[in-house]
Amino acid sequence: MSQTFNIYCDESCHLESDKKKAMVLGAVWLPLEKVRGVLDDIGDLKEKHGLTRYFEAKWTSVSPAKADFYHALVDYFFDNPDLHFRVLVVPDKSKLSHNQFNQTHDEWYYKMYYHLLDTLLNVILSPTDKHRIYLDIKDTQGQTKVNKLREVLCNKMYDFDMAIIERMQLIRSHEVAVIQIADLLIGALSALHRGETKSAAKLKLIEHIRERSGYSLTKTTLPKEVKMNIFIWQPRTNDAPTA
């Protein structure tokens, strides 16, 4: 029986001149019929830890005062069989050579989003399912680029009626708690691969994610890994990853 999945995407350090070494793109996905229950659960979890239901959970807010909440949120993700995560890590943006491939950094950025979602849709999920993809809004021109990304992905799957990817649109991360989980996991992977964080609370949370996932978080997992799917991307002569 066909299912509909919601896929919530976010990224960290994607700008070319942000002086951040690593870029991370990630997506949390779950069945559409489970979204309401997950949103309620996350709201309850926030209230249990003295936060309002409207508190925006994100990596930059991880602190000793909120450590218990963020550890509980990570546990909720790993304990909920309906929640899944795929992440693409670019460890060192300084190794990119856009001129060699006649592309802008922005064009390359959407190539990376393509590879993040292509494996998710073609390897992990079934082409008989339907998918609604939501990306965190970054700029006013983003929807045009997202529409093109949807078109390319649909063509790759011979989905010329755009029935497999029912929707691909921009949203604001503070409005949807599920994308906040993506922000948290992406932020942790980004900090780990940059080696920048000096926060004890953040380091402990990274270690907690490592323990719960069973992975080092620094190596690529098997493509069909469905809970914590990790791909460490490296530039090649043809600028094309294979997983």
C-alpha cells in the first residue's frame, strides 16, 4: 500500500564565504499520518523541561541549562521508529573548484541537495510512495530554485507527472518542530566535522548522538541505513558522488 512521507530539510554553513570549513545538508522524514503525533510529543517534551511549546529547538540553543531537554529530544528521535535522518557532509569547502566544473557555488549547493534527496527517494524510500519535501527558507529567490530541483529529481525517477514528489516548498524552521530535529542533528554533525565547538554541553550531546546511533559520525554508512544515514562527500574529478 502506498504511503505519503513528509521530508524536512535543513543545512548548516552552506555559504561560500562564511569561513566555515564544513557544510552539512540533512533531512528528517516520517509518514504523513505520524506528523501530528510527533509534533504533540515534541511540544509535551518541551513543557516537561520547563520550555514553552513554541520554543525553537536548534543547535545554537544547546546549553548547560537546556542539556536535559536536548538529550531527551535526541532520545525521542532514536526511540521513535517513525523518525529517520539522512545527512550529507562536505568536510572541507576549500577543496571545491567551481570554475573547473563551470558552476557557481549556488549551483553546486543545489547539486548537493539533489544527491541528498536522490538517494533518499531512490534507495531508501519506495517509488510507489508519495513525498512532500519541505526546505528551510533562506532567500526570496529560493522557491524558483526549489522548483527546478523538484523537476530534476522527478525526471531522474521518470516521474514526469510529478506524482512521486507531490510537493516541494520552503517553510520557516520555527514553525515546524520536526525540522528543528533536523537542525539539531545537522548542527551536531557540522560542529563535529569543523572541530570548532568548545561547549561542554554540545560536546556531550555529540557523544550522546554517537552512542545512540552506533556510528562514529565521521564515516559513510551503508546507503540503505534508515535511521542515521550518513554520506561523507568528497570532490572527485567528475564532481559527482555515488551514494
